[in-house]
Amino acid sequence: MMNMMKAVQLHAFGGPDVLKYEAAPLPVIGRNDVLVRVLAASLNPPDLYLRDGYRTLPPEWQPGSNFPLILGTDISGVVARVGEDVSGFDIGDDVFSMVRFPEDIMQGSGAYADYVSVPVSELALKPKGIDHIHAAAAPMSLLTAWQFLVDLGHGAPNPFQPNPHKPVPLEGRTVLVNGAGGGVGHLAVQLARWKGARVIAVASGKNEALLRSLGADEFVDYTKTAVETVARDVDLVIDAVGGTNMERFLSIIQRGGALFLVNPLGFSGYAEASEKGILVSSTQVRSNGAQLQEAGRLLEEGVVRVVIDSTYPLSMASAAHARAAQGGIQGKIVLKMTCLLA
């Protein structure tokens, strides 16, 4: 095997044009790591934030300039080499993973490349019956929805609150998903429905047919209707958007209900929620191969499917980031390696 590969590297923070497709050293693997030949990798919001230098964070939280960086966490590919202490995976296995997240959130996890080193504990066999493009689109979004709605699956400290996040019962409950057309949102719709909930999906109108096909019982086009004017007595709101005025959801949640915030930064309604008996909770998604294997069975069985917004060659990662910056993404954006371009 050569000691060099192709990768998309970052030598300075900035816009999509700072992403450079070039030669890079092949990753070195440790005793408990697996070298994966990447066939597809998907974009996630942390990729965009890191490329931009996390400028929206307080200065003391912003990453240093340890360049070059290779962005990306979500991959699907084939095992090329295994570390000395690895068991359960063999050369040639089809696998997928969310790589070293959030451990490498500030330095890049290396997914935008021909090869990536993955801790064996974060690796899962790719679900049969779906291709590498769809498998690469799943990990971060699927694990986020799973850890919020089904099982947290770890005891790591919660960076957003003093207590661990705990999913709530969903069977027979009404769940509203805000941002239902996006990567996390469209999977949260499906997981909530799988758990027996009645689901209200909130997204732009172009997503209605898709979200109803994924199991949404009701649909609200936020560009035409403010959700707080039409929804009532919801048991759980999961907000996959964040931003301003997340407090508006408190008016539609019944006492004893919950508000789950995928991005809680800026939320200021904790006192109001307490007065109304509403649980507000958040968590940081974490890599977990065993959970990804479990959730992957739903992909394999067709119970849950991943929607692809668009695909780009790895060499056009800058164009993929430009597409992400436009907004209005339906599902996920995926980078394809050369071997999948035919």
C-alpha cells in the first residue's frame, strides 16, 4: 500500500474555497484501530463550523490553527487493514462509522479522504441492502436522533447541562419535529413513528410529500404558518434547527412534556419551562459502533431510510460546502470517491 493518498485538506479557515483536494499522508493506525478505504463520506454541520473556524463560538472555544486539517466524520467503505488487537472485523468487510466525534471536533476526524483510521469501538458493519452513499449519509444524523429519542448509550459528561439526557416514552404520544426535512429531522420523524408516536413534521413546503411518505401524520409548512398557532398539547418537541426564538415551542407543549434541543445555544426559556412543568434537555452526539450497528438494522430492514440531497466527487468538496451554505437541504449531501463515480 502506498504511504500517500488523496484528501481534502484545510490550510486556513474560511469559505468553501479554502478546501483543497491534494496529496496527504496515509493515516497510521494503532493497535485498536481499523484503516478504512473510504468509498463515500457525508457532510454534517460541524464540518461547516470547523471549516469556518467556529467563528460563532466565544474566542476561548475557537480551535487553534493546527493545519492542515482533514474535515469530516461520516464514512462508509471497506476495511483495508486492522490493528493488532482488533477483533470482529476483517480485511474486505463493508463498514460505516462516525469517526472520533466529538473528540476531534476541533481538529477534524479525517473523513474527506481516500483512507481514514477508525477506532474499532466506533465501527459497524454496513447495513446490507443499502449502498455506500446511503450508508455514509447515516451515522451522525442517525446517532443524533437515536441518542435523543431511543437510547443515550453512554455515561460521558453532558456539555450542555449538569444532568444526563434521558429519552422519554414515545408510544401513543404526539411528537413534533422541527427541521424535519434535514439530516437529523427526517430520521427523527422515522424513529418517533417506529416507537409508536404520532408525528407532526415542520419543514418547508417542498418537503411535505417526502415527510408524509416517511410516516409524518401531520405537516406544517413553516414558511406559511407559525407552528405555535396550529399545534396544541404536544408531548415532545425535538428541534433540529436551533437559532432564535426556540422558546416559542414551550407554548405548544403540555405540562409534563419535553423540549429536546439538538443545538441549545441561545435558548433562554429554562425558567418558563420549569414553571410550566416542561423538561428541556439536550446532549452531544457521540461515536458509538454498537449503537450504529443496532440502528443500522432499521436501515437494513427498510424501516428507516436516509434521503440524499445531492452527491459530489471528493475533488469537488468545495462545491458541496457551497451547496450546504445555500440551505434548504433535503436529507444529506454526500461526497463520492473516484471508484463510485462510474
